[in-house]
Amino acid sequence: MTRQLPLFSAEAPAAPLPVLDRRERGTAFYALAAKTILNAPERTGAGFWSLNPYVGCEFGCTYCYARYAHRYVVERARDAGRLPAAELPPWCGPRGWEAFERRVFVKQHLGAALEADLARYGRGDPAPIVIGTATDPYQPAERRFRLTRQALERLARCAGLNIGIITKSPLVVRDLDVLRRLQERNDLAVHISLISLDPALVRRVEARSPLPHARLRALGRLAAAGINAGLLIAPVLPGLSDGARELDALFRAARDAGARFVHAGPLRLYAGVRERFLPVLDAAFPHLAARYRRAYAGRYDAPRAYAAALARRVARLQRAYGFPIHPDLAARDAPRRPPPQARLPL
């Protein structure tokens, strides 16, 4: 009897992702082989190259837009059999974004991937490189894995780059030595992210992030060391952190810490972020929940009128405290008077 030829060759089952570490609170870290580490502008739609040593973040900020992308990384790993269902938290289900702070992927072979990417980067448009656009590069895992430092050490061998770093973590001061070397031959800006000076508010919306005083102390150490560092107030939360008094206090604290700049931007509610952030409003700030749902209905960005009013308020504070003002904000702000209300209308 003639044997039929197999239509498809038998494929070996996918090997599960190696588990590098597990934390008592339930967070697991998986090794993810990285063939590339720099994301080109045409891939992300942004005006810069992005570099993220990790996928997912232990800080677990409820408003983080990166939850949207993390969902697909989790689902691809699960569907390929590399992340068994038993490895997913019982509350995760099909919504992979909920594993954002519980299932963190550590990009292995970062050095080789960055080396190859820099050759590709050098042949194209030398747009800025921003580290930490979709995960905090100095989240607690960096103490062990040191991937961010590895990337910075390689970039410090380059010249003429424009590099930005975004982090909430005081751990960034660990790398003052390499930051100094990096800044000697490149344009560098370190953005310390902080949405409010109110520890209670920060703790409600950022589950495990460093407290405000720790971030400001780190900002002061960076500035004292001559690093071009400033404050990133993002996202500004309507009705919670956008008040004139609250923003003024943040600008004053930034100036006192020696910040070179302060930037701010409104909340964006991408798909996957709503499911995490809106229940927080329902539980902690019920008086705002319905207003948020109306304002962000059918959209992910803040209403245009609100965003413009916030931009004008930020530009006035930048001017008052001697920080650089974006030309577009300055022009937009010039003919307008400050709104009388302390809170901006959503």
C-alpha cells in the first residue's frame, strides 16, 4: 500500500519562555529573545526611534497607554504556546493588557540587537532616540537585569545622537557615570515623570511607583551632576491634577530641584487602558467617572478645547518659572487671558 505524503511537516511544539524570576506579589519575568531593539518612526508613527528594554512594567500605572501594546505581546506568546494558560493570572482571561504589571518580558541579547540596529539607524534619518516610551526603563527589574545600563553604555560610544530618557524611578541616578559620558558627545534629556505632589493621588493611580519626594530628589541629583534633566507632568488628569494650584506647585518643585525644563500633556485613554483606569475612577473618584466617559466617548485623546486650555496654562507656568516654552504653545498662549476657574473644564 502506497503511503501518502504528508501535506505539512510535523512541527516541534514551541518551547515555553524561560522564567527568569518570580516575585512574591505574583509578578513573573520571562526571557524574550530580541532580534531588534530600536523601533523606527515609520513603525510606531512617532517622530522618533524608541527603545524599550522591557515589555510590561512593575509600576502598574492604571492610565499607562502601553497596556494596549502589551496585550498583543501576551496574546502572541500565549497563542504560540510559549506562555501557557497556567502562567496567566486567573483574572487575565483573553485581555492580555491586564497582565501588564504581572507578566514582564525581559529582552535578551539586547547588546547584539542594538549593535545591528545602530548600523541601520546610521543609514537613515537620525531622528531622536527615546528610551522608555512603553515601559519604565528603570523599573525595579533593572536592578537585576541591567539592560538599560547596557544600552546606555553602548550609546555612549556614539557621537551626535539626540537621546531622551523617561522614567519615574530614582534608580536612574545609579547610572550618573554613563549619563555623563553620554552627554559629553550627544544631546541628552532625562525626563523624570511625576503627575502630582499628592502621595495619596499618586498611590491611587500608580500602584507601585516611587513617591513624589523620591523622584524630586533624583531630579535634584541629576541636575547637580550637570545632567540635562527636567520634569514630565504626564498625563495630566482632568479634575484631579490639572488645577492651577497643583500645577504651580509642581513647577515650583521642579525649579527648586534644578530642573532645566518642564513638559506636560493630557491623559489619553487608548483601548485596553479604559478597562483599567475607568474602574479606578468609579471606585475612588465617582463624581468624575461620568464626565470622563462623556469626554472620551469615541476617542482616545482629550477634547480639543481642554487640551488647548491646558497647553495655555502650562505655557504660562513655563514662562513664570523661567522654563523653555515650545514655540507653538507660546504663540497659542499670547492672545489669551488665564481662565478664572482653578480647574479646567473637561
